[in-house]
Amino acid sequence: DFTVFGGLIRPVRLIETPQAHIELLDHGGPGVRVDIEQLSAERARLQVQVQLRNDGDQPAVRQLRLTLRDAAGRSMAQQSQSLRIAPGAPITATATLDVRQPHLWQGIPDPYLYRLSAELLDARSVADAVQLPVGLRQFGVDPQRGFLLNGKPYPLHGVNYFHAGRPGRGVAVGPAEIDEDLRLLMDLGLTGLRLVHYQHPAYTYERADQLGLVVWTEIPLNASMAETAAFRDNIQAQLRELIRQNRHHASVAVWGVGNEVYRSDEPIRALLADLHALAKQEDPSRLTTYAHCCAPDDHPMALQTDLASYNRYWGWYDGEFKDIGPWADKLHARMPDKPIGLGEFGAGASVVQQEDPPRRPEPGGRWHPEQYQALFHETYAAEVARRPFLWGSFIWLGFDHAAANRHEGDTTGRNDKGLVSYDRRHLKDAYHLMRAWWSRQPVLHLTSKRLVHRPAGPVDIKAYSNARQATLEVNGKGMGTVAVVDRIARWPGVVLEAGRAVLKVTDDRGSADGVEWEIGKVGESAETAKTAETGEVGGPAR
């Protein structure tokens, strides 16, 4: 359900090393592995493994120097050892580093990073070196309290991030586009990110470390599988590569072993079990999950990993918005010892298709009014917030993306469930709703601004806010002050007369937002395909 682009879309490097060097052929990994053996407020103990190779025909005597530096560049721990590296097969050198009173990586509030350097010295000269960021933290999940960071509950909420794609470029993008996306997502106030559905650039992980985002990343076991040895070998190799290349990143908490495989038999159960076992063998310190959709919730294929994750779209493909809460409660009651979370939930929306109040659209149809997506997330956000036992929740999705098989909404070849448009120019109303739920910054946003032409008569007006109260004025006339409930201030049945309507909303902290509408005569229908720019290009209106 996504467009697969071809070509060399990421940088290619040629690395030259001396004959004796730090291993470069460890499944694309850095050749250096760091495990946190002990972690407390008093001490951290790290076990470091460095793979070394000698491509010459004579033994090489070298010194390996490991140095852990803090964010200011000061040496906090160091260890050196002499090594004799025989020609041919790689060897592994192991060392222990102790850090007193470690500064922990605490997610968004304090994403503190140390830096580890592994240097291979030939006499007194550094012949080869690798540097890695190191974040000292522990992850866990409690079936009742949800996600834990360093032993404390850490509500994990975010979006699915389907690469930094752009119109006309696909995923042939670079750090500038990733930075733009992460700026928009950080302003949203999320704490977690699910990287779907195949390996993301190294730069994304580096920035996640620095920003304090908790990451679920995954291999592309998606929709189907083949019962062949070649398929099994390939998917296991991809999981091993994903882990070896990214296990040093502090942000990575969860290895995903698959997503929505549309079969529910013994071969897929066995494959998921084997992938879970491989992930734990490669990295026992992290958690595993599978994003389940299309078989019973307690089917064995959904329960092979540490965490159970579910993709649920009630109110879009089937069911009603309100179904999400009772579903979670019943599943939690049925499996009280299994951590459960939401891997995906969302609805389509076009910023040029406006209808207030909206009719329920056909998911595969051409009419996806922005207002319906907002209604979907109004219910889901409130229901998820009331259930701290969910280990995480991830909206599908952060940004609209290319999907060549889709013929729906306002654009062919587009999945429009994003909170932000594919070109990143338009923040949908649902984006502002989630800011009101997640951001610590003041949020106040009048909804349905883009429906600028409306008929005269009564209309329900809403604003999203994380304040306690909000006040509405229409053409300078007060419409009342109301309490903000579940991040929504509502003024039902406000009568709009023909002509210009200038709306202004303020809250009890001094924030303000507004819009100007054109009101037609009584009985005229709203023009539902006009767009009103409201200062949202590249960032939210304040």
C-alpha cells in the first residue's frame, strides 16, 4: 500500500582503511557494539565489543583505545589493550567501561548523549577509528502502566513516519527534508515515532537520538510471505542488518518483525516466532512487536513478540469511532499480562474538500472532507488518553505519502491519512487537535477555517486548545466563554448572518486565533472546494 521507488536514493561512500582495521563487513554495522550491563544513578557499566580484521598476510600488533566522552568532550572512562590480529577471519576485542554518576538519556525532556570513540593505534598513530553516540537508558513495558523509560512511566504517543517523500522526488531526499519533517513532528509534541515500513536513512536515527524520540523501527515483512528458504533467508538477513546497523542508537526501543500479513496460518506464526527469537538473540536488551490487523486479536500470530500491537480503523473502514475504547478494555481484560498498543489508526482527509458537518465518506471514494478526519481523531485521542495501559499509540500517519494503487480523495496515487499534506504545505485540523493533546506549548486553533463560503444560519463552531477556557466573538459580538473539554471548546448553534463573518477566539492564557468567512443567503449551499490560506505554510498558525 505504498509506492516502491527505485534508484540510488541515499549517499554512497568509498571507505579506505589500512590492512588492520575495525570491521566494515558486519552486516553494514559500525563494527562496535555497546551493551549496558548495569545502570543506576550511581554507576553505569558498559561492555564494549569491537570487531577487528587484518586483510594482510602477516600478523599485526596494534593497540585498541576506547574513550567515552561526555557532551562537553571530557573523558569519563578510558581503556586500552594490546592486540595481536592474525590474518584472515575477524577477531572480537571486549572491554568494560565504568561511568560514575551517569547522566541518563531521558527522552524529550533530556536527550543526553555521550560519545564513544574506538581507536586502533599503530605505534602512536591512529590507523582507524569509529565514533558512536551513546545514550544511557533502560526501556521496559508494564501491562498496566504502559511504556517505561528508566523505570518510570513515559507515555508513548506519536505517528507513523513513512519516509521524507516529496512530490516529484519520491524518497530521493536528504537531511534537509528529514529535518523539516522532524521540526513539524516535534512541534506536534509527540514522544515516539514508528519508522515504516522499511529501513530509514541513518540520519533519521541520529536525529531521533538527539531529539529524544523513542523509536519503533521495522523490517519490510508486509502483507504477504513466501514459504521458501530464499524468502526466509532474505527477511532474516534484513532483520539482522536492521539491528546491527542501529542497535547503538539510544532512541531505538522496539524492533518490528512485520506488519499486516494477510494470512493467519502456521507458516506465518512460525516465521514471526523465528524473527522474534532472532531479534532477541541479536539484541536481548530491546523489545519486539508485530503490527497485527486481520485475524482475531488473540490469534497466535499476534502474540509471538514481547508487545502486541494492533492496527485499528473503526469509524473509517468499518465500525464507529466509539468502538475503540471498549475494544481496548475488553482485550486488556482478556489478556491482562500482555502489553497491548495501537500501531495504526487514522482517517483520510483532503484540505481542498470541505464539509461541515461532514457526511461519513467512502474510504475508497473521491470525497474525503478534512472535517471527518478531525472527528475521527477527536474520539480516538480522548479514548487513548484514558487508557494508560496502552504501551504506545501511533497515528497513521504523519504525512500523506505516495501509494500508486490508491484512487481516492482528491489525488490519485496518494494515501491522504496524514496529519500534514504530502508537500508539507498544509497542516490539517487534526494536526492542531493532536498538538492540543500532546504539546506543552499553548495551543488555540479554530477549526474548519478553509470552508470560507458558508450559508447563513446556525453553525457549530469549535476550537482546539490545551487551555481551561475559551471565548468566541463574531464580528465583535461575544458568543460566550466555555470550558475546554477533551481539548475542544464548542459553541453550538451560533447564528451567522449573510455577509462577512469575522471570528475571533481567545483563551484564558491570552492566546488568540481567528478567521474570516463569507456567509451567503439563507438556503444557499456551501461551496465545498475552496481553500483559505491561514498562515499554515511550514508551521502552525499561532
